[in-house]
Amino acid sequence: MSAEELADRQTETRTVRDALRDGIREEMLADDRVFVMGQDEEDGGSFEVTAGLHDEFGFDRVRNTPISEAAQVGAGVGAAATGIRPLVNLSFSDFIGVCFDQVMNQAGKLRYMFGGASNVPLTIRAIEGAGLNAAAQHSGTVHSLVAHLPGIKAVAPGTPAAAKGLMKSAIRSEDPVVFFENKTIYERRGPVPTDEAFTVPLGEATVERAGDDVTIVATQRLLGEAIAAASDVDDVSVEVLDPRSLYPLDTEAIADSVKKTGRLVVADESPLSYGFHAEIVTRVLEDAFWSLDAPVQRVGVPDTPIPFAPSQEDEVVPDADDVRRAIRRTI
Amino acid sequence: MLLIREFENRVRDRFADDEIPGFVHLSQGQEAVAVGACGALAEADYVTSTHRAHGHSLAKGLDPEQLLAELYGKEPGQSNGRGGSMHVADLEEGMLGAQPIVGASVPLGTGAGITAQVTGADWCGLAFCGDGSVAAGQVHEAINLAATWTLPVVYVIENNGYSEGMTHDEQHNIDDLAAMAASYGIPGEIVDGQDVEAVHETVSAARERALSGEGPTLVEAKTYRYRGHFEGDEEPYRSEAEVDEWMAERDPIENYVEVLAEREELEGDELTEMRADVEAVVDAAVRFARDADEPAPEAAYDDIFVDPAPDVQRHRNRMKKDGGVSR
Ligand SMILES: Cc1ncc(C[n+]2csc(CCOP(=O)(O)OP(=O)(O)O)c2C)c(N)n1
Ligand SMILES: [Mg+2]
């Protein structure tokens, strides 16, 4: 969160993992319609994000599901439409392929098709990202696919504060939200407001590092890489934004920054073609075209599945060096 | 079975020492299912597997040195290090691929059955899947399709009682998964997965059925995994006593050694010699994998397509460019 946002608040240092859990737990305490389900969820789910919640809330609130993603999401839609607020854990985001109908055709379209007759207050958690040598089917970043779908909101926080604040907003949202977590930043630490009323609204970006010469819009793991790269290039003043929400997207914050800097780098771990990068760039072209002083630069995965061999994973997965080179190319 | 056991002992140790990257899922305890089933197949038959694929791969005849190199992410691995433990494949040996997307092995096996049927081939497909996978929709769709089209496929559910940390009862409302065969109108066979000869016999009969045009069979092998779901799993969901009991009472290797000894088919030093041979093979595999070259980083851009798309290189070249962008 920006220094401004944090200025008047009491904060504590939390990891992304703990912040997510805090957010879920607070919403479960506040609203007993919140219902958590997923594979091994009673045991904390993948990467132990929900550890302890089954002990605290019991089987009525936290349940293991069989390996049935289509049922998890489809039934999540049905349960959401009939009065509860499911939080469905899909675990690795690559598994969304198994239940894409339930995301695209059910969660995304139900309300619209039925003339607004029912809300779908469903949150789906999905864990993205390369870097653990988990190979092609456990390392993907698929949020561009999902943010593309009409009727679906999507978030992908890069800090503990955003993780907690957005989790609370996602669970409270009357609309379906897919909540993307990056598996390599669960241990990332940062200040989180202690005030229980704290949330991050869907659709608000934040300036994580202020600067004047280049704007970097960076998500998830690459937010950290972008901040590192920004500190590296001490002759250039770099502003780094975390969009936090992918959809709705805070166009204004991004365009305002580019109007100031005149230069744009977009860093996101999605495959480069037809995705998040293109959306950010297009919105900037629409709203800040005349402010641009240099060609925009994209940092992402060059349209490959993620390879297993460490030497190859390092090759295709972007890091701070790639961001640094992108900054240089705008100068 | 000895080879699988010993190979995975090495994988366990090399993984613990950080020599093997990523995630590995060991099949120790389940060797008789892999060996009994693959032993019933011909070389031309195709096998599809799961995230727990080392046993199936070795039993289907994959080279242990290459397999370990693949697990190390090295160039001479079956997939040149691009797949690793969870994506082992070797089509020449009839290994159509490990599939860590739970359930996905089953439609792929059905697909092999379609090829066999429409080309009039004399081979069949065999799909391994876990008990947990049976909760996935694509498993049912694929078996139903094979049943409806009378495809030459054998489905082998390895029921080891757990999916990750979840027990059978948390996922299924029936005791025997083979009972589902009735809903597809095909035979369902339950077999003791710790008894290699029983598995062999059951799968042989199922294969024969498949090849004689009578369609698929669903085999449920009751078995047990000794190690955690993945290496590093703390296993809070089961007791050490339970694991010990299976190892002591139901070990597929020890029990078969006894059977063979009783029949006087294993004599003198034969077992000792076999163990020594296996040790030598896996030691050589470790040396081979360690010494093997890493794949070239740029090879990460190969094999995305048969006919490469220029977009990939375009993206890469732009990202690697150092200087400013010309006007
Ligand atoms: C579609 C999908 N959902 C979830 C997972 C995570 N996952 C990997 S293995 C596994 C358990 C599989 O259990 P089972 O089929 O019984 O095989 P076993 O591990 O016992 O060999 C799960 C849930 C996955 N890989 N793919
Ligand atoms: Mg199992």
C-alpha cells in the first residue's frame, strides 16, 4: 500500500499468507454465511492458507471436497445464488481448466441471463506462478484468461495489505470474484492495518513506489522484482503501481501516473500475447496517448508453457533483470 | 518391483539432498500394481499414468538412467528435462504420459483405445488413475465413452486409500470403486494390489477382453502408499502404526518373495543377486543423472509447436534487448 494510504493507520507486519488467512477469518466471524470448501481444506489447503480455520469453525463452515473442481465451482455458484457466500479453493490455478464452464458460463453469466434475478456472491481462490520447478501444469499464470470473461471480477494482489483488504472485499462482494494468489510470495512481508474495518475496494490500484520518469505497472511476484529493479537504476526515477484488481481495473490511477512520467512498462507473469499487458497498454493509449514519450514495454512469459528444468524455467520466467532492461528501453 | 523400490529410495534421498528439483510423488508400496498390470501388456500397448508415475514408467520398460535424468531436469531425460517427474513420457515404450491433472490420464487412455479401434490395431490402452481421481467428471465421461463404443481399454484404479490427506470416506459414498463399472455396463474387477500375480491375471484377462472386441474393463486394485503424498508431506492424516502395519504384513515384495520361496522358484542367492543387480542399476542411474548436462536454456522455446510461431521469438528478443528502442 502507498505511504499515503498507510499514513494514519496502525499497522502490523504480516506475511501474505497470514494476511489472507486473517481476511478470511475476519469475514467468517462477521458473517456466518461464509462457507469454505476445497481439497484438503480442513487441513489448511495448499500452502496452508486456511490452516486452523476448520478447527475454529468446524465442518459446517470449512469442508474438504473430493477432487471435483467442476462440482466445487458449479455447486459454489448454486449455493451462492441461494443464500450463502462460498469461498472455493481451486488450489493450483492450472486446474481451472477442469471447471472452466462453471467459471465462464455459470458464475459469469447467471445473473445477467436471469435478468438480475440472482446475485452470485462467490469467491474462487486460485494459486498461480512459476518458480518452484513445478512444471507446465502447476506453474501457470492464467488470470488474463479469467479477467477476460464478462461477468467475472478478478484480483491479484502483490502485498500483504492488498491480500487481506481484497480478500475481505471479494468475500463481501455480491459478484463472483476470482482471487489469484502467487505461490512464491506467501512469505512476502509488509505492513497491514490492524483496524478491522480496513478493506481494499475492488478496482483500486496503489502506488507502491513513487517516481517521475517511468511508470511500471507490476503484479504479484513481479511487483517485488519491479521495486528491486527501480532501486537498481538510480539514475532514473521509477514509479511502481500495483493494480491489485485486474477487473475492474483502476484506469485512472495508471493513466495519471503515465501522464506524469510519459513512459510505461507492464510487468506481469502471464504469457505475453492477448492478455493483461495488452489491456493496460490499451487503456493508457486511450487515456494518456499524448503523454507518451517512448514505446511501451512488456515483461512477461514469451508464450511458453513453464518448463521443468531449472535452467529453462529461469530462462522463460521474467525477473528484475528483465524489468531493468525494460526500463532502459524506455529512456 | 525391486527396481521400482530401489529407484524410488534413490529418488527419496536425492530429493532430500536437493539434487532433484520440484515435486516428487513416490509409489512405494504400490509396486505390484505397476508391475502386475504393465507385465500383462505388450510393448505396443499404451499406458497413461498419474502424478505417481515412476513405477508405471519403469514397469513399462523406460530406461532408469534416462528416467532419473528426467527427474533431475537434465538433457538426456525422456523429455529432455522439460517435463520432470510429473510429466514422464516415452511414446516409443508405450508410455503416453504421466498426468498430474488428476483424472486426465483416463480420457487420454480412452483416446488410445479409439486409435486402436479405428486403425484395427492389435494393441490396447491402459489408463492408471488414483482413487481420488474417480471423483472427477472427466473420468466418468471417458469410461462411459469407451463403454459405449466398446473400445479396447483397461482402466486400473490404484486405490491406496488416500488422496493427498483426504480419506476414502471423505470422497466416496461407496466402498468399492469397481462397483461403478455397473453404471457404464462394463465388468468391474477388484484385485489385491499387493499381490503381483493377482494383478497380472486380472489385467491379462481385461486386456484379452479389450483385444477381442468386448470393450473396456474397470479394475480396482486395493493398495497402499508408504511415503507421504509428496516428498515432504508431514502426513498428519494417518498414523505411523498404520503405515508400519502395511509394510510388515502386506508388502508386495516381501510377500512375493515368500510365495516364490515356498514354490521353490527362488533359490540360493538368487534374491541377493537380484538385489545387487538392482543396486548397480540405480547407482549407475544416479551417476548418469548427476553427470548429465542441463538442457540449453534456449531449448525452452522448442516444441511449443511443430511449426514454430514467430511470436515466441519476437517476445523473447524484445525482452532480452538491452538498449533503447529505435524510432
Ligand atoms: C485437477 C486436479 N485437482 C487437484 C489436484 C491436486 N492433487 C494432486 S494429486 C491429488 C490426490 C490424488 O489422489 P489419488 O487420485 O487417489 O492418487 P494418489 O495420490 O493417491 O496416487 C490431488 C488432489 C490436481 N493435481 N489436479
Ligand atoms: Mg489415492
